[in-house]
Amino acid sequence: MSETVLERPAATLHPILEARRSEAERGDLGYAGGVTPADAWALAQTGAARLIDVRSNEELVFVGRVPDALHVAWATGTSLNRNPRFAKELEQRAGGKDVPLLLICRSGKRSVEAAKAATAAGFSAVFNVLEGFEGELDDRGRRGNLDGWRRAGLPWYQD
């Protein structure tokens, strides 16, 4: 029997993460699933998962960041060139491939790609933070008004 990239880790996941994983398995997402910003904050605060911000350094400085989130850029610079060391840096920062991870980006799209890549690289429980830090664009082309981490009123700060 061949192993799938979404095989369950030996450790038991928090019930919220187990539920999201089950949903993801039915949808064949290529990663463990998505969690809301509020769930991500609660899971990170209890130690059930590690929150990893995959935005660029520039985004962290100019847009804001989540307290205590680890940072591993999925892409770098203003042109957002893919970080070729992403999986290696993620493993080092997270403390291994079996740690449940919650990846957040600006809108939840780059973090999906990062979650797929991490899962393909052997990480066992990588989840996307739905809506991201700033959320989707509104009808005026602005972020932060419809959804996302900041809109949910969750902790963040700016340098």
C-alpha cells in the first residue's frame, strides 16, 4: 500500500485540526486543510500548532505582523521571487516536520501554495489560515475591509 502525502502523523492533533484534515482529505487539497484566523490564534496560543507567517520581510514591516508568529518567507523581495530554501527553513524554524503548522500570508493564497509544497516535502500537518492577514479585496480594491486576521480583531502590531 502506498503512502499518501496526507497520512496522519503519529501524534494526535487538536480536534479542530482533525476536523479540518478530514474535510481536506475529502476535497483532495494536497495539504491538511484550512482554519479560520480565530481558530489559528486559539490553536497557536494553546500550543496545539505553530503559526508561521510566509509573507515577505517587506510585508511584515510595512503591513504588520502577528505576535509570536515565526517567519519563513515563501517568496522574497518586492517581486516575490520563490524562496528555494523554504522547506529547509520551515523545518528548522518549526522544529521538525511532524509539528502541526498554520501558514498565513496576505490573503490565504500564497499560504495554500506554501502548504502544498511543505506537504510534498514531507511535513505531516500543514494548514492554511483562511483569509490571510489582510483578507480579500473589496469593491474599491482595498484589503482589510471584508475579512482576514486584522478584520477579525485579532492581535497584530506594526514596526
